[in-house]
Amino acid sequence: MPGEGTSLRFPPCSAARTPFPLVLCAVVPGRRRLPRVGARMTLAAGCCQPESGPRCGGLRQRRPRRPAGEPSRPSPPPRAWAPLEAPGGVWAPLAFVTLLSFASRFHRLSEPPHVCWDETHFGKMGSYYINRTFFFDVHPPLGKMLIGLAGYLSGYDGTFPFQKPGDRYEHHNYIGMRGFCAFLGSCLVPFSYLTVLELSKSLSAALLAASILIFDTGCITLSQYILLDPILMFFLMGAVLSMVKYNSCADRPFSAPWWFWLSLTGVNLAGAIGVKFVGLFVVLLVGLNTVYDLWELLGDLSLSLVTLGKHLMARVFCLILLPVALYTTQFAVHFAVLNKSGPGDGFFSSAFQSRLIGNNLHNVSVPEHLAYGSVITMKNLRMAGGYLHSHWHLYPEGVGARQQQVTAYLHKDLNNLWVIKKHDSNTADHLDPSHSVEFVRHGDVIRLEHKETSRNLHSHQHEAPMTRKHFQVTGYGINGTGDANDFWRIEVVGRKAGKRIKVLRSQIRLTHLATGCILGSSGKTLPKWGWEQVEVTCTPYVKETPNALWNVEDHINPKLPNISLDVLKPSFPEILLESHMVMIRGNSGLKPKENEVTSKPWHWPINYQGLRFSGVNETDYRVYLLGNPVVWWLNLVTIGLYLLMVTCAIVAMKRGVQLTAELKELSEVLLHSGGKIMLGWLLHYLPFFMMGRVLYFHHYFPAMLFSSMLTGITWDTLLKFCAGRLSCSVGRRVYTYGTLALMLLIVYSFYLFHPLSYGMVGPMASDPNSPMAGLRWLESWEF
Amino acid sequence: MKFTFTVMLLVMHETGGLNKPFCRMLEFLKQPVVVTAEINVNLVALTVMGLVNRLWALSYPRAVVFDEVYYGQFVSLYMKRIFFVDDSGPPFGHMLLAFGGYLGGFDGNFLWNRIGAEYSMNVPVWSLRLLPALTGALCVPLAYQILVELHFSHCAAFVAALLILFENSLITQSRLMLLESVLIFFILLAILSYLKFYNLQKCSPFTAGWWFWLLLTGVACSCAVGVKYMGLFTYMLLLAIAGVHSWHLIGDQTLSNVSVLCHLLARGLALVVIPVAMYLSFFYVHLTLLYRSGPHDQIMTSAFQASLEGGLARITQGQPLEVAYGSQITLRNVLGKPMPCWLHSHKNTYPIRYENGRGSSHQQQVTCYPFKDVNNWWIVKDPGMQQLVVSNPPRPVRHGHIVQLVHGITTRYLNTHDVAAPLSPHSQEISCYVDYNISMPAQSLWRVEIVNRESDTDVWKTILSEVRFVHVNTSAVLKLSGASLPEWGYRQLEIIGEKLSKGYHQSMLWNVEEHRYGKSQEQKEREVELHSPTQADISKNLSFMARFTELQWKILTLKNEDTEHKYSSSPLDWITMDTNIAYWFHPISGAQIHLIGNVLTWASANVATLVYMCLFLWYLLRRRRKICDIPEDAWRLWVSAGGLCVGGWAVNYLPFFVMEKTLFLYHYLPALTFQILLIPVVLQHLTDHLCRSQLPKNAFSALMVAWFSSVYLVYRTFSPLTYGEPTLSAAELRALRWKESWDILIRTH
């Protein structure tokens, strides 16, 4: 090894200026850059030639590959922990754990035959795809699209309403969708097995991690229903596995496997974000790993700048451009499939709605120009803005004047209708059929009367409820008789005075005549008294923002001829941006209600409380989402243990303690491989502490996957360390029995707790007669 | 610029004739007594300029300016020793302001209700504003010292100090009774003392100076955190830097294991233990000073209230501790959100049909009522016995006992059944049982579960015990839902029976607040008894830690409803100073004070940050390729100075993006201070390393002089808005409106 890299090294300065010779050197096959760390080289050996001969002790492969002809070093002394890894290779165990995993996930898959928990949402959304009706959800579309696809392929016809948990499926074919989720959920086990194997090169670590996931009741339960989580976790683990794989191909950059794993990482990343925005955390993990990787490459002076550029571009392409392209494709498919009007329309702008078949804006034919006496709805132009709305409720005491509320409302509703009236005359003559139609023109002073309550849109110098800088907007007057504060000047952006006002296309601004403020929607959600609708204010700051602009959406005037309008169809990027804005707003709107008991992130790792998937009473078939407590507490303890071990290792190294080769290898695994997994755990767990939205127990499961892999690696390392301290035969026994004991513990605890996932009937565990009573170790568990 | 003064005090010769001991005593006088004083004239000059600049005409305007109206009320409360809770931060800052008031002999009698109100004669304006102004002035020499300790030239240090000196926003903020300048002072002090300590580390560890600066770091950190929670981020930054340095120390193999351990322990003591202890002591002083009950009592638990003089303590003193069968009690919800309230019932029943068409049981309403009322009284009854008085000796109620709760005035039983609650249809209705002779039996048995029990046989105690009431038949839990009932329920708060009791939530916990042993068996007598006040004596003293924990928790979780302010802004507006705050406006003369920074300084600071980051990245990547553009020493200096300044800026700025509270421009000032310190760092680096020959160096210097003069000019231009005088005309004001978005108050006559 020495000599290979040094011969290529140029003086630093010239290296940068004359990259040419280096390029030549770098691409010579067989010539590799210096290994950064011992482990990396061997990981590569494992990855790129997985079937190269039987493995005799994964650790032995750690030796860097030598150029031919160099005399081999004396083989290392026999290891205490060799036996577990010698025979059978890695494929037989892989097949075994995969089999177990599938068996555990598919066991009693069809039970219970009714809607469980969030199946009511995601099953319903799958149906929407099959029926091609447009809906709105806070998550990106991929997961639900896949569910829909699985349902479609397995013969589900999309007719089941999924109204509420507990509804029986009857003759509807739901197994296809559950089976799809269970399939993806089962793949987590082989993925984690391969990941840990790749990272630690230890069969027993991989088996330990795999058995934790196989026998965790929480993972089983979460995989058995029509939910987004198994899909998310599939892509997430896929991304981690392919990331680890391409890292271990690092010594053969630009080879076929390298490209394969790199682009597969990108594909999985796109999948992960496409299912839920939580996928961003794994993007962050891969991103940090890539930055570290590039940093290492940059420090390798044997690589020319051109090669570095190639490395950079390859990653930009595979990890940024490819996922972005795939992600947008998902949305393109989403919008192409959902072309019928449905329950989600009102969340989107008028232009967006005109795309949807069946929406009243699709191939719309309405009177083109506004006239006095027209009945209209007005939609705010900000992203996810609502319709101008009013209802019979008053502003509460202490919030401005006690007059009728005016809000912005996202749903279509009769209370969104307003009548345009002249400011100085009252209604009758507009309705009179003999009276000629008079159009509203830019610059006219008008009065807007709420159709249902006959109150006028009104503003005055009281503070608005949320945005204290603005004025309050109310409904005022009885049967259209109000005061001078009901007068508004209607203007169209970018048009001259005297022009008519068009439906949909004109961007309208309503200026309050008395105070000069402009009608707008602040985008803030009102508290309970306002039914959590959006605040409408009159802003004294004259700014050209979409908040203060409106368009007329519905327009009813029997006296005017209907004209078919080809509304400006929005372009794809606009749709994409708009739907993201709507999703973000939706997500931040999921706030916990006051005095409601919510799950807190610190509950999760200690398995403090589960989620009731199905069944409440004693006679019901009950399923309870709760991690296998033994496994989860083992994971928790391991995190502490890991930190302790890492601290000892790095302090020892920093203090210059001379480690034996064996210990060096162990600490290498602990620091680099364990570090990556630990980082993954942190990234998937800590951000939840800062989230304001409603949190649930199942949000922890991605982090739990990392935690389980960490457990495998840490205990394996610890046992190896202990075994290494003892004499050969004793050490071997300690290592073998230690691993076996851990696995038996996991299997036994699964035996105890398996009814949680596979269903319980009979008295609740709080009842001392229940068979599960002895297992209610924490008072907060309710099964 | 250093002058050395040698002062010869006294030279005396032996005169003889004096007795021996005296001679020996005077022996030392044989030598001339020499006091050598080194005075850094720079430092003195800067301090003087700072003082002049910050203290000049300090008591003008003699009116309440901006947030003085907020802090002032706390100063008044300190003067009157009345307890309060302020969710904006820990008490040390308020205490410092109050100390100013104490020095000025303020009696606390001023109504802090309106910005712009004239101060009455009893308010010592000057001394109230003195401490912030002093700390603001001292920031100037601190900035100088910091750059010197970072091994930058005195010239660069001087520039840094002058930039701080001529920063309008810092001046405005420190001349008023506000806390930002105090915070900045402690932050800078912490940084300076850490740097001093670190520079001593190499040559003389464990000397007195070393200890002094190390301890001062910890003390200054805790003071910064004690003034405002923003200080926490700088503390974290310092801890991180200290962590990195300790890590190098561990790697230093010339040190023995023991000495490394000593080093680490010393740091742990000074940077962790002492700050925590100091922080606790702030609260100790705070709670010791404020012993009287006051306007914020309601927020605290009954136990806490009982520990204050007056208020609840007066009522609860002398109450029997243990709740017994026959006790008359009021039950207060422990969470008390949206407002503190007591379990309540009254004659009125639930309407037969609600607005949405659902039906009710039409039984007597049970609500939570936020005011003291005779209808809040309940009697604890043993289901097995008829009597409503306490037997002799009293039989205490223990954890797990089953009781009935009888409403005192109407003598109806607290009841729940399988009927949906009025506003929360997923939960059970709670009512007082009225027997309508229909097939709806009374289900009035409740199990008492003491949540904070020590053993399973604990007795239910007044004030101290937090209790859940679990319904025996349906295992529903008595809970405050937080919704308020419509007109028929008099807008009182809804009480429900939560069926799926997921874990413990404070809204399900109740504690007994007022308590007495019932004596009258007859209803009429009992009513009289209920109306009469409870008898008196014995106070319940909470330990300091319990009070501290509760107060701290309340400070952190208290949410102010007000989320909007006319001058609130978003963090993005701050970098470019797109916003200002009008602090004060004289209604007649039109004189005004604004929080507006020195535009040029802000812009230069931004440019400096940008240049620093670009250069840093450039050097970093090049060094990774083993190309060294600057010598190793310069690089280390560049990294440490930048890490401190850019890091300080980042930790004091970025967290605001995730904060959900109302934000103002002044929140940016600590970050800005760090950014200003970065300007001379970048400038010196540019002159030293990028201007290689003499000509560009000269040009650069000339440019610097021009730039600095303009900084001064901008300061002068805006100083009328900073100091509030002289009064400007409308045209002049309009000329000062350099940005469209600034809100300068121009009167139109």
C-alpha cells in the first residue's frame, strides 16, 4: 500500500494548477487513492463483490487489498468471535430473516375486517385516486397514489366510503392494499439486516438488528394496515441502505455498482419525501453524509480537480436533480390522475379549480361582466386564500365592535354569497326585470350586501382581532341599511377608470371610502369564537400584495347572458407551487386543541403510551400500537451505552492510548458506522421537539429503525470487546452466548406481547382477570 | 498609546531618635515607594466618550418611553414587594432596574399605563435609566478589549469600539429603562473574560488571574441568562468554544491525566455549576423580595398562593389539612386554562335540546367558574352514610376511597352518565343529579385518586394534593374541557367526563382550595355556614425549590395572547433594517425618539459577514487541497475571531426564525453587536493579507477614513431621532425617511 499514493502526490501548489497528469493517473484502473480508513476499503470489498467466495470471518476481509505481488502479511491471530460468522455465508441468514419478517407481517393480515384508525383517511384517499376525484391532504401524493394503485391492481373498485374507524369492509377487497403495505413493511427487516452487515461487517450484529425489527410488535402493527408509515419507512430504509452501499463502493468510483447505488439513493429519497415531508430528515442525513464524503475526497490530493468535479456533478445529478425530477413527476401524475372535482377544491385558487371536471369553474359559463344586483363570491388571491364569508355570529366581547363576523372561509358555502349594490340606493330596482342592467365599473363606489344575513360589508377604526395594526371588518346594518362606513371603492389592478369588471380575470381591490384602508385577508386563523376561519381585515398599509386582492369566482345574474370563458389555465409550476403552499398551511393548521392530552416526543422512546388502532370495549377485537417494551427499553439503554462507549473510545484515542489492531477496528465500527446511524436517529427524533403541530406516537418509528440498528452494532461491539479481553475459548463462549441470550430475550418478549399486534379479545388489561393484566407494566398502557 | 506614570510618593531618610520597633516599621520607607500605573489612554478615552454619549441628558424625556411602560410596572411591584410573574424572562433584569429605582428612592407609586405619560415628581427618572445607560457605555471599552484579546491591532480594536459608540440603535436602547443594553453588556463581558482566561491558559494556569477570569466568565454568563433568555444562546456558544478548547487540552499529551482532570473540573465548576447556582440565587432573591400577594396570584397553584402574604393565604390559613368525610371544599382546576376556575354548579339545568339538535339529560348544570362564589362549595360525603357533617374524630379521605360530592347550596350529587357533553360530544356530560323519575339512575360514585401521592394510603390534603375524580360506573374522569358554554350556561367553562383518559393531564386534576369541616346537618344552617368566611391560621410554607420550579415553569409556559403589535417585525426585516420602532413622540413639539440604527454600520456589518463567509469558505477549501494562502497563525486568528463574531451573530439571530412570539427590531441588537465586532476583523485581514504592496494599502486606508467619516455623519444625521432632541421640522423628518418602510411620525398641520 505505501508507495502507491505517494508516487502520485505532487507538490500542493502545482497539483492545483496542473491537474492533467493526475487525471491520467486517477483513471488508470486498479490505481486507487489511498484508503482513508481501513474499514472503508473492506466495506467496498463486501459491496462490490458480494458473492466473491465464502466469507471466513467478515473482519478478515478488512485488510486492504494489496497490489499483486506484494508479500502478504502474516494472517491475523484467530478471533474470539469468529465462529458465528464463518459458515453459511450471509445469504442463508438473510433468506431466513426475510422469511420470518414476511411471515410475521402477513400473519392475520385480514384481521380485523373493519377500518382501523387512519385507514379511514388513507384508504379513502386511495379510493379517490381510483375514482379520480380531487382531494386535499397535508402530505405529498406518492404514498396515497401507491395505495390507490395497489387497490386498483388487487381488484378494489374504490366504492367503499371509509367513513369512520370500525366500519366493516364486507365484500370490499381491502387485502390488496393492506398486503401492499405489509409487503413494504416486511422489506424493512432485510434492509436493516443488509445495512448493519455492510456497516459493521458482523453477522451477529446484523441478525440482532433484524430480530429486533422482526419481533417488535409496534413495527408489525404499523405495517399491517393501510397507512403511509410502512411506505415512508420502506423508502427511508431503502435510501439508507443504498447510501451505505454506495459509500462502500467508494474505492471504485464511477463503476456500475457505484452508479447503481448512488442513483438508487436518489430514487429512494424522492420516494421518502413523496410520501411525507418527514422524508426531509433522511434527505438531510444523506446530504450530511455526502458533504462529509466530498470533504474527504477534497482532502485526497491524489485526485485532480477535474475528478473532484466529476464526483461533485455525479452527486448533484443523482442526489439532487434526479430526486427533484422524480418528485415533480409524482405531482404531474397526481394532477393528471385527479381530474374530477372533489372535496379539496375550495382550498385552491379559482384558476386551479377550472382544471377540474365537474367543478363549477370547469368550462365555466357565467356572465362576463359584473353588474349591480349580481350575486357573487369573492376569493382571496393569496395562496390558499379563502372566500369572503360572513355568518350570523358576532365578534365576541372585547374584540373590536360587537358586530357580525366577516371571515375568509376555505370551503364552498352559501354564506360566501354577496350581492353588489349601489352605495346610495337600495335593492328593489335591480331585481325588477324591466330595469336595464347597469355594469359595475372600475372606480365605482359600491356596497356589498351579505346575501344570507342582509348585512353590509363594513369597516371602521377598531383594531382587527388578530392583526392589531389593521382595522376590523364586520357585517353591519339591517336589511341593507347601514351607514357611510359600508361604502367601498372597487378597483381593478392595472386598468383604467370606467372599464367594466370581469369575472375571474380581474384582480379586484376594495378600498374603504371612509378610512382609505384596503380589504384583505391576513391569513391568520381566528380562535374558537371565529370557528377557526381565517381573519379578514382592512389594512391601512397600501401595498400591492395578493393578500389584498380578490377575484370574483361565482357570478349569478339572470339578466345577463352566460358566456363561456376559457379561464387562464395555470401552468404546471404554478400548480406545483400552489399545492405546496396549501399543504404547508394545512400542516401548520394541525395544532393541538387546548386542554387536549397529546403525545409528547419524550414519551416515545420510553414507550410511554401507545395508540388504539381498533376496538375500545371488552368484546371488541382490539389492536394496540405499542412497541415491544423489552426491545424499546433495550434500545433506550443502548443509546446511553453507545454514548458511553464512544466517549471512552475517543478520549482514549485523544489521550494517545495505544490500541491494539483489534480494538482499533472495533472503535472504527463504533465511531463511523455507529455514528452514521446515531446521526440518523437524532435527525429523525430531535426535530419533533420543535414542531408545533399535533404529534402522534407513530412519528417515532423512523427513528426507532435507526435506534434498533444502533442496538445491533453497539451490543455486537461490546460483546466483541469483552470477548477480546478474555482468553480465546472463554471469549468465544461469552460472545456466542451473549448474542444468543439477547436474541432469546427478544423472542420471548415477543411471545409475551404478540397479542398487541395480532389482536386481543376479552377483558381490558386494567382488569386483573385479563390474561394481559400482568403485562401492563406501565399504567399509561391501555390494552 | 500607552503611557507609564511613575509616581514617587515619598522618600524619607532615617532621622534617628525613634524607638526600635518603630524604626523597624519604618524600615520599608528606606526604599522609595513606587506605584506604577499603566493607563491605556485609549480605554479611558473610549469609556469617557461612551459615558458622555450614553448619559448625556439622560432624564430627557421626562415621560414614559415605549417598553418602560412594561418594565416600569415591575419596578413598581418590586418597590411594593408584590409578587408578579413575567413571561418575558427571568427576574435578574427586572431586579437590576428595580435596584436603580431603589437607589433613587422610588416608592413605586406611578401608574404605568400609557406610553408618553409624563413622569410625576416622585419617579427618579435619572437613576432608573442609569444602570442600562452605564452598561451601554461600558460596552464600548469592552468591544475594544475583546478585539485586543483576540490579538488584533489596537487600531482595529479602536474602530470596533467607535462603531459601537456611534451606533444609534444601541444608544437609544441603552438610554432608556430597557434591558437589551444590560444583556449585551453581560454577553460581551462573558466573552471578554473567557478570552482573557484563555490567553492566560497557555502561560499561567491556576493562578489568581486565571481563576478570576474563569469565574467571571461563569458569572457573566449567568447574569446574561438571568437578564433575558436570549443570553442562553451566547452561553451555549461559549460552552461550545470552551468544549473545543478542553478537547484540545485532553489531546495535549504533555499534561498528566490528573492535571487534565483538574482543568476539566475547574471549567465544569466555573462554567456550569456556578451559573446554575447564580441562576437559582436570582430566583431566591426574587422570591424573598416579593412576599406579598398581587395581581398574578391567579396563575399560580393554590399552594404557591398560600405561601404569599395576603390574598389566598389569608383565607386558607388555619384550614384543616386533611379532607374528611363531611368536609366542605372548593375545588380548583390545577391547569386553569383558559382561566383559573373552580368547580361550580347552579340551579339552572342543561337545555333539553342544544342549538345543533342534540339532546341533553336536562339535569342541573355543572361548570367551572372563574370567580369565587358560594356555589363553588361542595361537600364530601361517604356513600354509605347519610350525614353531611364531620364526625368526631374526623375520618380522613384517602387515595382510592369512593366518595360522593354534594353541591352545598342545592344538595344535589355530582353525577355523570352516558350522555354527550354539550360542547364535546365525545365525552360524557357532568351534571348534578335531578331525579325526574325516569329510567336514568343516579351514578354519583367517584373514586378519589391522589396523583402526587407518596404512598397508596395517602390522605387527601387541602391545597397540596392533586386529585383525579374517576367515575366508578363508567371510569370517566372529571375534566375541564377549555370550551366556554353559550348563553344558557352563562359563558362559564364546560366540565366533561373524559372517557378515554389518556395519561395524566393537568386539566383532569383538581385541588382543594378552601376547606372547613362541616358542622350543620340542616340545610338552612349549612347555607349560612357556607356563606360565612372560613376560619384562620397556620400557613403552609413551600420549600424554595418547589416555588422555584413552579415559577420557572409558569414563566416558560405562560402564553401572552397579544401576538401583534404595530411595530412588530419579522427577523428578515432586521438585516436590512426595513423597519423601525417609534419609541416616543411629544404631542406638542413633535420631538420623537425612534429605534433606528446607523444605516451605514448595518450595511457594512452585513458586507463584512458576507466577505468573511466567502473568504472563510475559500480558504477552507484551498487548505483542504494543501494550498495555504495565508500563514497558519493568521488562519487560526481568522477562524477564532470569525467563530466568535459570526457564531455570536448566528446564535443570537437565527433562533428567532423558529420563535412564535412577537418580535421587534430590538431583539436583533445582540446579534448586531457581534456583527459590528466583525467589521474591524475583516478590515484588518484585508489590509494585512490582500493588499500586498504599498499603493493599494494607502488607497485602502484613505477609503477607510472616508467610510468612517460617513459612519460618523450618519450618526449625527440620525441623532435627533436617537436623543429626541432637537425637534425637527416636518421637512427635515421627511428627509430622514431614507426607507419607504420606515414609520416616522410626520405631523400634517
